[in-house]
Amino acid sequence: MQSNKVPNYLPQAILLAIFCCQPFGIVAIIYAAQVNAKFQAGDYEGATTASDNAKKWCWISFGAAILFYLLIFIIGSLNQ
């Protein structure tokens, strides 16, 4: 039996869904919510995969928000 806890990234996913890119943040929340249930059921591979997917979607959400705000800044600068 594996005793290491798999990170679920749920707090990060929730914050990203609120403050960054909501669609990608919701995907991250869905994967993050699966981690603990799979870990407690003994599905360590599934928990690790869900954790990796949650982390990946957190970064995608963060990157999309940065690109969006950068684009808004550039467009705003050009219109002055």
C-alpha cells in the first residue's frame, strides 16, 4: 500500500477559476476533485493521473489569463 499523499491542486484550481480563466479553471477543478476519491479507493495510478491533469490545467488557466491580460494591455496601448 502506498502511503504518500497525492496533491490534488484543488485550492489552486478554485482560485484560478475565480481570478483567471474560468473555463480552464473549471476543468482543473474537475480533475482536482477526483484525486482524493481515487486515492482512497486504492487507485494510485488514477489519482496520480488526475493530479497531473489538474496541475496541467492549472498552468493552462494561468497562462491563458496572462496572455489575455497581455493582449488587453497591448490593445489598450495601441489605442492611445
